[in-house]
Amino acid sequence: MDEIKIYNKKDFSEAISNKNVPLVDVRTPNEFNGGKIAHAKNIDVMSPDFVDKIKELDKEKTTYIYCRSGNRSQKAARVMVDLGFKEVIDLEGGYMNW
């Protein structure tokens, strides 16, 4: 699964310093509203419309994702790769590690 990479906090932070990269928080809206990484878009992986919303993103761009601890973002990353995303970068340890 070379399309999915896991970055540590430092590498993830440097990669998303360019505010034009797609950054997706896959937690619930409630979790998202409680604190998020700047410029993140909330697309809840547990929501029935997750696939429809994630398809709106550019599959050719490297997409950065995170959840609370890393479990849900791994599920989301697999779905995204199955949908044709070229590269998905997951934050190691999720938002708890941020």
C-alpha cells in the first residue's frame, strides 16, 4: 500500500504548511468543532455521505488526513485509495498527537 503513507507530526506539519494542500479531518463534526488543525476540512468517515464528499476532492493531489488517534483515518485512507486517490498521507497518532 504505497499510496498510503504515515507521517510523524513534524513531517506532517511541514507538508501542510502550504495551505493549498487538501487537509481532511475525518472525525465527527462534534470532535472537529472541539479543536482542529488549521485549514482542515471536516469529512466524517462514519457519515453515510463520506464517499460522496471525498469524491469531490482532486484525486491527483496528495491528500493529508487525520482523525483522533489514527484508526479512522486508516479506514478513510483505504477507501480513498480504492476510489483512485494517488497518494494519501495520514498523521501518525492522529489529532491526539498534534
